[in-house]
Amino acid sequence: KNQVEQSPQSLIILEGKNCTLQCNYTVSPFSNLRWYKQDTGRGPVSLTIMTFSENTKSNGRYTATLDADTKQSSLHITASQLSDSASYICVVTEESGYSTLTFGKGTMLLVSP
Amino acid sequence: NAGVMQNPRHLVRRRGQEARLRCSPMKGHSHVYWYRQLPEEGLKFMVYLQKENIIDESGMPKERFSAEFPKEGPSILRIQQVVRGDSAAYFCASSRTVDHYEQYFGPGTRLTVT
């Protein structure tokens, strides 16, 4: 059964600090891995997408890494801002004929002043 | 270019009533996906549709749930005879083609069954 596990479940950091969120998956065959940011009451918004051949991708202060051999990914946030407070969701796509996604439960990040 | 639109944003139904959730994809997008997010759970795939066709409904409950994406108008997720366990956030996403990795999500419809 395809699964995506994220850790930690929740995290509180001070504004300006860095943090790293983890994602392990068992989805196979693998197509791509995405990180989404979901603000409370909103739909998920894509941060990064990585395919099998990519092991790092950046989007501003967000940097995602992928180790397809160990089936692990991380999302690193630098110089956190209050607006970074949200749920960060790891999503893995199976290599089928169409894009069905397996979602992690998310890491709830709270950036405090 | 407007994003994915969903309405209503909040819907309250009594047990046994019908719920209709609407999704208008982004302009130029012909692929629509519906997901359900239960409290404290990750999003779960329900159904994938192209215009007038259901491509994959493997995530849909076998009874009471149906979806359509007509040639004209929004995609509709229909839940008949709702029960308390149907209370959840329902998200719609759209993409330009099936090979286009990016799925854009709408803001969701929060269904509460009383």
C-alpha cells in the first residue's frame, strides 16, 4: 500500500530561525514528489516538484531535497517568517497513466514572534 | 486568470439530505480531480475526470457518491443521503493535461452534516 509519512507532526520555531521537515514514502513506481503549503482554510499551494532525477530544488527560502534510493525527502525553510505558519504537505505521485497523488498528513508549522 | 473556483465554501446539510459541490477549473484546464480531507487526516484522492468522462473513480465510495464534468459548466461532486461521516473538506484540483505535473487546488468546500 502506498504511504507517505511526515515528521514532525507539528513544530514551533521563532521568527528568523531555520527548520527542516521530513518525508518518507513507499509509493511505487515513483513519478514525482511535491511539497505543498496549506494555509488554514485554504487549498494546498505547490512549493516544489521533483522527479526521480532531481535531488534538490529551491523556491525562494524553501529548499527541497530528494533521495530516491532511500525514499526520503526534506523541506528546509530558511529565515522563517510569520507567514510561513501553515501545514506543509508532502505528496508523492505514482507513475500511472494519470496523476493520482498520495498525500502525507502534513507538518503543522507555527512561527512565533 | 482566475484560479480554481469552488462553491459553496461552506455547506451544512442534515442527515439524509443531498450535497452538491461545484468546481470550476482554471481556464484552459480540462482535467479535474476531487479530494477529501477528513479532520486530522491527509487529503485522499476520490475521482479524476476529463470533460464528459470519468477516468478514475477508484477513491470514490461505492454508494451515494457520484461525480460529473459536463461539456459545459462546472464539475459536480454529488453526495446523496449524507451521513455524519461525510463531514469533511472537499478539494478540487485542475490541470492542463494529464502529463502536466502541476495540479492547482481550489479553496475547498467544508461540508458539515448535522
